[in-house]
Amino acid sequence: MTATDTHRAIDAIWRIESAKIIAGLARIVRDVGLAEELAQDALVAALEQWPESGVPDNPGAWLMATAKHRAIDFFRRKKLLERKHEELGRELDAQQKMAVVDFGSAIDDDIGDDLLRLVFTACHPVLSTEARVALTLRLLGGLTTEEIARAFLVPEPTVAQRIVRAKRTLSEARVPFDVPRGDELAARLSSVLEVIYLIFNEGYSATAGDDWMRPALCEDALRLGRILAELVPKEPEVHGLVALMEIQASRSGARIGPSGEPILLLDQDRARWDQLLIHRGLATLQRAEELRGALGPYALQAAIAACHARARTPEETDWPRIAALYDALAHGARSPVVELNRAVAVAMAFGPAAGLELVDALTSEPSLKSYHLLPSVRGDFLFKLGRFAEAQAEFERAAALTRNAREHELLLGRARACAHGSAPLEQR
Amino acid sequence: MRFMMLVKHAENSGAPPKELMDAIAKLSEEAVKAGTMVASGGLAPTAASTRVRVSRGQITTTDGPFTEAKEIVGGFAIFDLKSKEEAVEGALRFMELHKKHWPGWEGETEIRQMYGPEDFGPKA
């Protein structure tokens, strides 16, 4: 194995092992930032030694043992320092003394709990959303600062600083390295899910010309979601989010056309949907549905996505069920965008007049004032009802609001078609 | 990136030791917990298999067993991973278990990258 091969092997091993090592260390040293530094020290040691000695048989254990030694060294130094402080009349920090005593057995305990603690700490509400995202990818996804920077299109020093500041904030706020309980759990879990879904969407919104690091964020988010689902198997929303991501990811190959244009769901070539991901998504959704309690927003969105995934052709889509799921979604988390989607589903299920009624109620909604999809959807309903002049005005308004050049063109095309009272040829 | 691991060995290897099966079960569980394994399966003996072949314009169907094959595919697994190196590392750990728990056994894991949407989509 050449030195380059070894370095690449170390990269891979780091990706597999780093979260577990950081999580295990963080429980002992009670400081995520310190735990990460100690783990990094072990990585540096591997980079120095393995090209000479070869990759050890159990590289994960090697890294953990090395990091553990660094931690012991750290505490020894700290203890010495504290002894000096003691001479000056200060007391040893009881917790850290405990930590040193606890050291031997602690590291071998169930790593799952430690990983879960790490997830909740990295996504702690005391941190900004951006910081949570960066820290989660760094500590749990094993991404380098450079990779995170490339994926989010920001300069590397910005990400580096974000991470340093986040670690400092956690330490200053004395955020305990723990899994929240009781009422706090639900709120904290939703913060974790939000971070994972944000990572996914950042990758999903990447276009063909983007650096491959961006679409790869979908895979990172899926991996994080799957890990979380195994850590808290009784939380339906975690399965709901994983199912939603699996089903959305299944359409990756079909959602962008040959010249980079987005292809709408109903126009996609369903043969290009990834059946393995659909299968996993449907199974994961079932896990969410089998758990007790009403479905949360992620599971409901997954259930909607599942309706599309199950339909072999657009015509087979179960629109009444989708409309009912949107009802449930709007009931739990009423938002104008959900309402607009509900209107589309209702129109598909029960005709454009029913959809128009819902959309008309949204026209005074301030948050949708400059949202091009509102006039676009309304125009579509009016067109289907044969009210061409009104439809034309709506399509023109929508065209003026969109910032996407291709969409602009498409909407103007539809507006022109209204003048003829018929659909343009390329339209269905 | 998605990878398929194909495990190949002589068909008459016999039943694997329980220790190996336990160790593989543990490794698989870890891979599921790590969110990397998306599918896996073991394959029945070639006695139960059939080959449908086209050659020189003729389609022929042949039932197994295929005793002439030195090694056959005995099982597979599909992983979502960040890199080929991660796949190699996983395969190393898998074969390490065979080495440890089934002395004398010979076989290999072939790592094949699967095409993903990025391979069919528009060129960047």
C-alpha cells in the first residue's frame, strides 16, 4: 500500500469511526469541543504512523485507544495544574476527578447512547441553525471543514469559525452532554430533525452544474437520519423524516431534464425513480405508522410522497387520499404553502372549482404576496374552468414574480395559450 | 455513492461455522445502525438456479447446479457510502471475519460501484 493509499484508507476509516470516537470521548471529558480535538489528535497520529506501520487490524480500536491516551495525558496535565492551584487554596474540580476514575469502563459502554448525546448536543437550540448544521456534519457526518464549505458554497474560514464558535458556545452555556427527557425531548428532537432535513434540502436543491459535494449532502442527511432512526426507534417522526427523504431521493434521477431544467413530479419518467429507495421509504413509513399516536408533519409529508411513489402512472395517483393527508397536515401546522398544496390536491381530486375556492381564500395572504406559485396555480384552475382571460392575467403575474428564467418562459407560454383559449402543444 | 458487494466462494464450502454467522450478524447490525447498508441477501445453491443465455443468435436455458464454476456468488449487500475507500474498508472487515472464524475458507468480496442518478443526469 502506498502512502497515498494509506491516507485514503485513513479518510474512509475516519468517516466510519469518528462519530463513535468523539461521542465516546465526549461523555468522559464532558466537552464536545475537547473530545473532537482529542479525536483529531488520534487522527494525526494515525496519519503519521500508519504509512510506516500499515493500517492496524482494528483501526477503530486503535484510534479510540490513542485518543483515550491523549485524554489521560490531558487530565494529568490538568491535574498537575490543579494541584498547583490547590496549593493556592483552590479545590479540585470534583466532576473531573470523577471523570478520570470513570475512564476505564466508560469507554466500552454502549456507544449508541453516546452517539445520541452527541446528536442532541450538536443540534442544541443554544446554537444558530447554521452552527448546528456545520457541527452536525463535522461531528456526526465526519465531513471536513473544507467539504462543508464546498457543499454550502461558503468560504472555508467561515465554516471553521462557525464550528469554533459553536463549540465555545456549548462550553460557555454549560450545555450538558445528555439526552433530554420528558417534555423537553419532543422540542429538542424536532430541532435535530430540522437540521437533518435542512442538510437534505440543501443537497436536493443543488443543480446539475453544482459541485458534487452538494448533491452528496442528500446522502449525508439520509445516513444521519438512518442512524437517528436506529438510536430512537420509537419516535415516529424520525421514521417519518427518513421515509420522506428516501422517497424524495428516489426521484433524483428523474427530476432534472437534459439541459438542467427541473421536471415537475407529474411529468417525470417514473421508470427512473429508484425502486430500492422507494421500497425502503415505504417500509420506513410503515414503521412510523405502526407506532402509537397521530402522524406528525414529516410522516404526513412522507405519506403524501408515498401516494406518488405507489402510483405507476400519474393517472393512478390517489388524489383524494393526498387531499385528506394535506387536510391533516394543515390541521397540525397550518401554513399558506401547505394550504396552496392542499388546494392543488383538492383540485386534482374533486375538480378545479373546489381548488379555486381554497386558493381564493389565500389571495389576501401577505406571506404569499410575491410567491409566483399562487397566481400560477390559480391561473391553472381558471384555465381548466375555461375562464381564459382571468387565467392569462394570473399567468402573466406569475411570470413577473418568478426569478427562474425557464419557469418565466413556461408561464408566459401558458399566458399566450390563454389568448387562444387552448393549451400550447407542449403542455398537457 | 452506492456499492454492491458480491461475495464469491467455491460452492461446496460447507456450512459456515456459527461463530462466523454471529460475527456477520453483528457486523450487519452495525452497518444498519451506521445507516450504510441498504439491502442484503444470501443466495440459494446453484442447484436451484437457472441460466438463460443468448449466444450466436440462440437463446438457451440451463438449469443448475453449475459444478464447473470454481467460485459462485453466494451473497450480496448494497451500501450507500461516501467513497470507494469506505467500501474497501467495509469489505476488509467482512473478510477479516471469515479469516478469523473459518480457517482454510477461500473466497472474495468483489466491490462494484453502482450507477446513480449522477451518472445518467445532465453533464455538469
